[in-house]
Amino acid sequence: MSLEKVDHANSLKQWLDGPLQELVPHRAVLAGHGLAHSAGYTGIQLVKSGLSEAHLTTIVRLGASVSSPLLSRLMSSGVGHIFFDTDRAGDVEGVDLRWLASFTSAGMHNLLGIAGRYTHGRDDFMASLALYNVPPEFEARGEALRDALLPALHRAFCRIEASPTRAPGTPGKRLRLTPVETDIVRLLIQGKTNKEIGQLLGKSAETIKSRISPLMHRCGVKNRTELVSMILATQPDLAPPNG
């Protein structure tokens, strides 16, 4: 059941579909890795299996931030596990009704979520695993599953995220950006501060900072200057006209 040899997203998904299914029978799974910042954790890697796109769009925002009330509650606590069952009145009480409707319409009736904090280099991460429609007896095994699975899951995600060190400005692979990230990068290239970018996009400076940090991590750079140099080298179309 080890993830020691997992080194890319496809093999991780195969593990989720195969060995994990044998260990904990489930209908669907969402595995995630979040980078710590001043406002919490920003998701930088998500791997799913069995989740419909319709349901996924209700729980994942642009930039891979998870908005599920259950997973958000788990991530805010930082460690441990949570078990949600629609057949238990106490679990359903107070839950956002729109999210609940999406959850049940996707054919889900329970969720086992586990999360743990880890350090890799100078960064702090949170690894999380959400298993949908598991046998009820697994509620009591949440802590044991966390200890058995999450350290290996964290190491696997670190391998997936790892990229060769590249000198700033050296051409490399084009970075995939969400529309929000593209807007931020365009203004970053223009030399705008977090506060100025936030004012132009209607967001707080802290929100802008939380978006830029994962970008630097994905590019393997240490500061904003290196980030701008790398993006301009691979995506010159983001440069301002005559810039």
C-alpha cells in the first residue's frame, strides 16, 4: 500500500483507483496538496477519481481552492479526520443547503475526510484525502488511515510538484494559468504591488499574496522578479504592449 514509487500524477491516480479502493472501498476520491500562506492553505495539486465535473465545480474554486464546507472545516483544523453522513440529522444540520443538494444529486451519501500537515524544504503543506460513500465502519478508522496514508501521499505530491531548477529567464514549459492568475501575472509584470493589484481586481492584498506564492512554488523561483522573468521567457504574450 506504499506510495514510495509514485512519481507522477497518472501513477497516483492508478493507486487511487486500485490499491486504495481495495483498502477502503469508495465511490469517489479527491486527493489534495495545499501550500501554507498567511490566510491558510491554497490548493496547488488536486487528483480526483470518480467525481463528476458537475459536482467538482461546486467544491473547487479557480486556483484549486476547495470550497466544500466539510473539507474547508477539516483544512481549517489542520489535522485529523471528519466523517459526514446524510442519514444522520446532526451531520446535516447547519450545512449549506445548496452544497448538500449538489452532494446528494451526485449520488453521495457520506464522506470520510483526513488531513495532515507536513514540511518539505522551507514550505509547509497540507495533504488531504476525501473518500466518498465508504462503508460506515471506516468512520472509526479515520485516525489510523491518516497515519498510514498521508505521509506517503505527501511525498508523492512533492515528487509530482518537483521540477528541475532553471535559471530565471531560461525558456521552459509554458505555465498553465487560470483566468484570475493570468490577470494577476499581467499586473505583476507591470510592476504593480499586491495592494495595487488587489485594488484593480477587487481583492485584498492578502488574497493576491496567497495567489502569487503558489505560482512561485510551481515555477521553482524564490521571488517575484524571478517569477516575472520566467513567465516572460515562456509566455511573452503576457507582456504589456510596447513593454
